[in-house]
Amino acid sequence: YFYTRSREAQAGNVPVTTALDRTKFTPFTLQEKIAINHDTSLFRFALEPNQELGLDITSCLVVKAKLGSDEKPTIRPYTPVSPQHARGHFDLVVKNYPKGKMSSHIHGMSAGDTLEAKGPIPKYPYRTGALKEIGMVAGGSGITPMIQLIQHVLSDPKDTTKLTLVFANKSEDDIILRSVLDDFARKHPTRLTVHYVVDKASSADWKGDVGYVTKELVQKYLPAPSKDGILVSVCGPDPMVKSISGPKAPDYSQGEVGGIFKELGYAPKQVFKF
């Protein structure tokens, strides 16, 4: 449902335009809100019928809102999960954090409300064929840039890059877009492998890993640093990123490699922190 696009709707000779502007914020109208789990929803924003968002792979956008009595607007980055060339809409998956100003604001929106956005903000400069394997570690809503990359790679029949995802959550109920990930893995069994990790299993039927993402799990699932043409990436809560790869630098650049990735010997060019 989240990723289906109508070929008929995109047929014809009407020129395709892009909606995002790198230099200024543009208001987008909320079209629909779809609950995913107890604290996360998909928010579908309207575009013109033959309009694309204009997002590069990989990149994000930033949204802005004046909240409460704050003197300055709040600005936060989000990675859309809709296909790069989807027309007529784009989708944000947002987890509602108890103390999250922007996430609470977005979850309080109704159809017809607008949200200002600007971008794209470039992240990893992905090129088809440049890598043989990509290992990804995601935590919670940090799955969104991984979804963006996974669907892009798998949609290109010329791209043979192998993908491995380790997705960590508090519980099985917290796993965002699990059905989408499982569907990708089922359709591309030789190209995508997904491993789920939860803090604590909720039932005896749980077949994934339990606990935190450890050095042993990274060694077990992700491509080794000794291999050619590999990249390991991470996105999630700050404590998790610090543990896996070391934090970003104060200026939000990549900074030095630390944590588990440093212990295992990954070189800076082999690591990317979303």
C-alpha cells in the first residue's frame, strides 16, 4: 500500500516537475494519516499529479514549524519512505516521542493541515555499481534512510549490490514497517537479508535476536572490513550510534570511526553515519 504507484496515472506527455526547493521552505498539505503501530504513523502529503518530491538517493528533507510560544521555529530532518520518483504524494514515517516537539506536532496534524519542508539535504553519495555489499544497522525510526536506500537498490535491475540489515527495537510491536521489509526480503532473497533484534522477546515464538546490537552480532551479520567494495552504515538514537560507530562530530560531519566499528577494524571510507 505504501509503495504502490499507478503506471496509468504517470503515463502521458505531461512534464514532470519537482516540489522541493533547496533555498526555501515550501508548504505541503497533509492528505492522509495511516497508523503503523502504537506510536508511529505514516503521513502522506499531497503533490501535483505529475509532480515528484525531488529527492536524491540518499538524502533527507528538513521540516519547520512554529510551536507554542517558542520565539524561533523548530526544524527537524526526516527521510521520506516513498519511492524516489513517486508522483502525486510523498510519505513520512514519524514516531511520536513523548518529549519530541516536532513529532508531537506532526502527530497532531489533521488532513488539510500544512507542513513546511526544504531540501533535499544530501547524505551518502550512492552510485549504482560502486559497492558490492552494504551492511546497515538501524534502531527505531532510524529505519527510514535504510528503507529509502533498500527500495532504490532493489528497484534497479542493473544494481547487484547485496544488502544486509540489522534492525533493533525495544519489542516486536515496535518494529516499524516490518511487513514492508519482509516483503522486500521475500521478493529479493539473494540480495536482501533482514535480521531483527529486540531488547526483550514478548513470546516464545520470537525467532530473532534478543538484547542489544553487539560486536558479535555485527561480526555475524555484516560484511567484514577485509572485503572489497563494502560499506557499513548506522542510523538510530544517539546512544546506539555512539556504541556502533562513534558519534558524529559537533558540526554534524561524519567524525572519527569509534565504537564497535572501530574495534572490528572498519576504515573511515567504509563507514557512514546517517
